[in-house]
Amino acid sequence: MKYFLIYITIFILSTFKSSAQENDRSLYMSHSQNNLWLNKVKNSNKKTQWNYIYKRFLDSSNLEIDLDSDKIATPVILIAGRVFETELGYASRKKISQLITYEKLESILIMDKVPENLHINKPFTGIILISLNDKRVSRKFEKILQRLE
């Protein structure tokens, strides 16, 4: 009986942990999940922030898009002053993920609350500002985005 309870406990904890990790990787989340994710990312160090952002937006295995009515929240991402489109295909995500690495990041700024002077006509879902420290990478990133337009 004792071992049975231990196995049940391990099973429950492992199931909860894996589902929580999947929620962190979902491209689109509910507004409350997205706010929790932004808060968690904002309160992390730069390396951990990049890992969260990479897993959610650049990981090529994360292409499943669920446009359920309450799972449509995703932050606006600006990389080197350009808007990063979250609905990129596999090839574009792979190119960008190979181009922009942790070593190429200058800073990451997470805005989880609406700035006072910002007026938009949709629910605020957060803004992620990423600065790069390599101008060549910035230009290559811009060329990738221009090809997609």
C-alpha cells in the first residue's frame, strides 16, 4: 500500500509538471496565462528570459496554433526595432532562431502593464523589446523579415 501511494504521488506530480511546461511553451495563451507568463519572464534573469522567449516564439516544434476564443493572447515582440510576426513558418523560425542567440542579445525589456501614454484599440497583451548587440545580425534579421512581406 505504501508503494502504491508513492507511485500515485509521483505520477500526479510528473503529470502536473509536464502540463505546466507545455503551458509555458504555447504560442497563444489565455489572457490570464499570458499575464502570468509575462510576470514570470519579467522577474527572471536575462538568460532565463531568453530561454522562455525562445521556447514560446522561436522553437520550431511549437507551431501548433489553437485559436480558441480564450487562447488568443500573445505579446507584441520588437527585435531590433522590427515587429516579430508570431505566425511564421518553420523555415523562417529556424533561420531566426539560428541567427539570434543569447550571445547576440544586448537587453530584454518586458512590459507587462500598459504604458501610460500608449493607446491601442485591443486588449493589452504585453510588449517584449529585444535589443541586439551585433549590427550584422540586426541587418540579417531585417532582410529575413523583408522577404516575408
